[in-house]
Amino acid sequence: MILVLLLYVINMVVAEVLQATGNMLLPGLWMAL
């Protein structure tokens, strides 16, 4: 049970980080293109 909760929290954190970096990197990728 604890492992499932831990995986859920890690998944949420990773999703937040990817969304934040994606929002910053997407304009850069468009400029590169």
C-alpha cells in the first residue's frame, strides 16, 4: 500500500516537472524549427 502511494506521488511530481519543462521548452523548440 505504501509503495503504491509512493509511486503515485512520484508519478504526480514527474508529471508536474515534465509539464513545467515542456511549457518552457516548447517555445524554444518552435524557435529552433
